[in-house]
Amino acid sequence: MTNIVDWIELVLRWLATLAGAGTLTYAILSMLKAQRRPTGVLTGAANKVLRSSNLIIATLLFVALGYVLWRPLPIQLPLQLRVACLAVGGPVYFTSLFLYIWGLRTLGANFNAASGFGVRLHQAHQLITQGPYAMIRHPMYLAVILAFWGGLLLYRSWTMLVFAVIMLGLLYRGAKEDEALMQAFGDEWQNYKARVPGWIIRIGKPR
């Protein structure tokens, strides 16, 4: 039984690594493409922080930190708990990647990099309210948070633990993005915000 779990864990980790690398590459290419579009609303220090060079450096530092921290956590789980981690972590991780890509493709030309230090919207930015954005306002940020917590269950490494905690900062970034969208779209944004929750899908009929 242990050998079977070892094999399943190995396969899931390899598939997760390939899927994660592919998603990250897609996101980076989309981000660099977005840099060429005319700028509209700017908040905070977005004009300085969200330059292409800064974004590339931040991404490289992100990858380097993940590589340096890639060590297993000093824990030994019993077989039943390992199976539970795989049964929960795998679906959470892969579903989160799907949600991220779905959100990115739904945004299309409206996708742009953001930061807790500032938000930049395109000149022709549109308020997207379909796809995953019809259920929650920040599906891509939620996807990133859940992907790292799912990855923590799959890999049980220091990288996943540290990044899972760091990515909770996206809750703050989401709030800054809300402010920028309010500035750009006013009443349209207020109506959307009243209908659609930020992070947790609302059960029941929309208002």
C-alpha cells in the first residue's frame, strides 16, 4: 500500500509541477503583453512599481526564493494522512489553476499586473462581469491563494508553506484593485459589487 501511495504522490507532484510551470509562463507572457497597452487609471505608486523591468525582476526573485526554500518540511505523516493530503491537495491545486486560467482568459485584453503599492488599468479597460467574475470579484487572486495551499498539501515543502502565507497578501491587493475600479467605473462598479461578493460565492438568489 505504501508503494502505491508513493507512486501516486510522485505522479501527482510531477503533473502539478508541469501544470504550475505552464500556468506561470502563460501569466508572465500575458503580463508582458499587457505592458504594451495604453495606460488609463493609475493609483498609488503603480507607474513606478509596475514597470516591465520591475515585474521581471520580481518574478525572477520569486522563482529564486522558491528554489532556495525547496526543502521538505520536517514532518513524517502516517499513511492515512498522506492519502488525505493527496485527496484534498490535488483537486484544490488543479482546480485553482483552472480557475486562474479561466479568469485570465475571461479578462482578455483587460488583464494587467497589479500590486499592493498601486493598480494600473488600461485606457480602454472594461468592467468584466461574466465567467468566474459573475460569481466572485477576485477569482484569479483566490485561485493563487488556494493553489499554494493545495500545493502545500501535495508537496509539504517550505516553499509552499512560505508562499501560501505570503499570498494571503492578495486579500489586500484585491481591496486596492476594488478602489481603482470604483474610481474608473463609479456606479457601474457599485452595482456590480452589490451583486457579486469579493471572495466567497454567495449562496442563494443574487440581489
